[in-house]
Amino acid sequence: MGLFDNILKDNETLFKNELALDPSFQPKKISYRENENQEIATCIKPLFKKRSGKNLLIYGSPGIGKTLACKKVLEELEEKTDDIISIYLNCWKKDSSYKAVVEICSIIGYKMIQNKKTDELMEIVAQKLNKKSVVFVLDEVDKLTDFSFLYSIMEDIYRKTIIMITNDKEFLHKLEPRLKSRLIPELLEFKPYKLSEIHDILKQRQDYAFYPNIFDKNSFEKIVEKTFELKDIRIGLFLLKEAANIAEGKSSKKILQEHVQTAITKIQDYQKPMQLDEDESTILELIKQNPEKTTPELYELYQKQGGYKTDRTFHRKLKNLEKAKLIAIDEVENMQGKSFKVKTLEIDKKLTDF
């Protein structure tokens, strides 16, 4: 008998539409973000009168619907008019000006990007976008490694609204003054969902994703409680999907509490504190002992203490510590030009954002 014979014989499944459990899935109705959606739309409305809209900074903890709300607004905007172009960029994936501009070229259908520099592409992008009005949504905007393309958008695109999404409410303070003074965004905080709201949101996804009556009440409520505890809807979606996979693996026609508990155990593994390698631990301790030093100064101290990694690897280690929110790297201007100062963040961080 083959390893998969039993599975192939039994084609029953608990899933009706597994894609409904993907964080990027857009339900027909996004509940409990109506006010936030209205504020986003208000910033865009001047574009309908061929005037620039307001810029907006959306902030709040991970997994509370910031991206989903913006995408819903863009979807309705595209249904309403062809005179306003929507540009959505995930800045975690497109973290440099060149990558961002190439992605914009792809969105607007411009393919002749070979051998062209960022400035050349941005000039072409501006010519095309200035024929209409534009809404830019820059998701995970704090993950950008440089902001020159954002400065170009501010200067070269005539009629636009720039919507920035971040988990870091201090993000604006890290921008250089000339960019900050041009943006002057409205601020919109997305607050965590209440317990009853999480229940309704997960129930909606459950109805989309599964056949009726496969969750017993207690198992579903346990997922709701864990999601509320961790304040992240994505965790609830993971638990729904994983508990169902575990149940199917045991040939169960119901998702029981034992299946949910096994799924929760997997989440708890992600909550373990980040394990630093030897170099990262050394660099973090160096930063604690030498606060507010620039990156070249820190690298010099690192070498004096016997550090053997290259400058490039050292900067990669700094980025790892920044992504784990153990340090902050702030850009500053001085007589010599731009530099970067590094400081530790006195917060107990855990890897719940995955």
C-alpha cells in the first residue's frame, strides 16, 4: 500500500474555500473599519475635482486590518472612476527606490526598463501618471531603505494622495525634515479589535472557508480567545486553518478542542524570544555600551574588540536587530552630510509578527 493511498481514497475535506483564510483575502464586507475607510476616502476625494488630496499616515499594531482596509478603498475607487490611478506598493518587498519605481512601471504597463537608472524611470513614470490623478499606498513604509523615490513623488507628481501604512507610530520622526515638511500627513490610528469584533470577523471567515457545523462551539471560542489575547487577526486565521488541517490528518469530521490546542502550541513556538547569533549578541551589547554612536563609529569599535565580519555583514547584522525591534537606526544630518545613529529599544520584544 502506498503512503497516500488512504488519502486518495477519501476525498472528503473540511474546507469549502481555503483561500478565505489567507490574510490577503478580501471579504465582500470589511466589518468594524467603516469609520477608518471613510477617513481614507476623505483624503482621496479632492482628486475627483482634479486637486491634490491629503496625505495620510495609518499606524497601529500588526494584524488589525490596516492593509485590508486600504485595499478595499482602492477596490471601490477603481470601480468608481478611471481618472484616478491606484498604486499599491509593499515596501517590505520593494524596499529600495529602484525596486519601487520598477514596480510602479509594472503596474502602469511600462516594460522598457532595461539599462535605465532610477531617475530615468521616475521621469517616465511622472510623465505617464501626470495625465491623471494618483493614489499611492505605501504599505510597511518604514521598511524602505531609502526615500528618494518618495521625495520624487512629492515633487514630480502633480495630483496625488500618498497613504503610508506602518506599525511604527514614531515613523514620521525618523524622516528628514525636508521630506516631513512636504508630506504633512493626516494621522489615522487603527486600534485593536474588541473580543466581540474578533468573534464576528473570524466567524465570517469560518463561514467562507468551511462547510457548516464542522467546528464545535468550544473549539471555535478557544481560537477567538487566543486571537484576542495576541491582538492579531492573522493568528486567528492561522489557527482556523491549522486546526482544520490537524483534524483532517486524524480523519476527524469535526474540529475539536484537542486539534485547536495542537495548533496553539505551534503559535507558542513563534513567541519564543529571538535567538541571536554570537555576532548579533556582541553588536547589541556594543550598542548598549555606546548609545547614539553612528554606524561607522560602531563598526570601528566592533573591529577593535576583535570583530572580523566585513562592513557589509556588520550592516546586515544591524538590520536583523532592527527588524527584531531591538535597536533603532535613525538618519541624521550634519556638516559631513547624512549619517545613521543607532540606539537600543528598551522593550521586551517577541516574534509574534510573522
